Amino acid sequence: MASVNSSFESAKTLGKGNVELMGSYSVYKMRYEEYDYNGESNRKVSTKVNDNFGFRLGYGVSDRVDFKIRYERMIPAMQEDKDYLNGVNYFAFTTRCSFWENYITGAMDIGLYGYKEKDYNDRYHIFFFSPKIAFSYPSGKHFDLTLTNKWDIFPS
């Protein structure tokens, strides 16, 4: 299964006292080439990995700081994942801080992935933290160009 990596946010913060509620649906695909026994590429394949459904709730603590919570349910699409897994739950708490209003924002996600194997009652939790930074170029009221860099860190 592919980890959650989409955030769909510009560098703008919510503003003090403002609330955000966002629903999401994502499809993750993997593209690769299949090779024959001679090492020759014979075709390109695109495979659906998982579907994600979720929401995000945010609150503007100040004009420069936001707190957000996010939940996503990840449903496996590949047969080898479906055989042992019903799905994965993703929970994250995010603190966002504006370094340069509307242009540069830093954030830190702290959360976990939780899942249970089909044939066993064992539950697993994988802790993570994900620092990220967003650079936006606001070119009016209705359009922003944003580049975001995110690192997923899974301590052992």
C-alpha cells in the first residue's frame, strides 16, 4: 500500500478563529515496465494500489498558526494486499506556521497508521512524523502556484 502523501494546501494559513473542513478521495497508482526472460521490456503496466477516503479539520489559532487533524481510510486495490489486509487507518495531528505570510509555511505532521491482519487478531501501529514546507506564489484571489516538500520519517 502507498502511504498518504497528498495535502492540497497552499502556504496561506486559515487566520485566527477560522475553521476549515475538507473531504478527500485519492487514487494511488503504480506504473512500471514488465520484462521478458531476455531482459527486454515488453509492456508498460499501470496498477491501482489503493483508494483513500478521508477528511481534515483545521482551526486558525492565530493569523500565523493553524492546528489540523486528519483521518484517511486506505482501502487496498492490489490482490496481494487484499489477501491479508482490509484497510489501513491514518491519523495525523498537524501544526502549521507561516514564516512569510502567504508565501512560505512550515508544518509538522505527527500520527500513526493502524491496521489489523485478516487472519489474525494482531493489531499494528506505525508511528510517523512528517516535516514539510510549502512555497506558494499567490497570483490573485483564485489561483496559487504551490511547491511542497514533505519527508515521511518512521522511527523504529
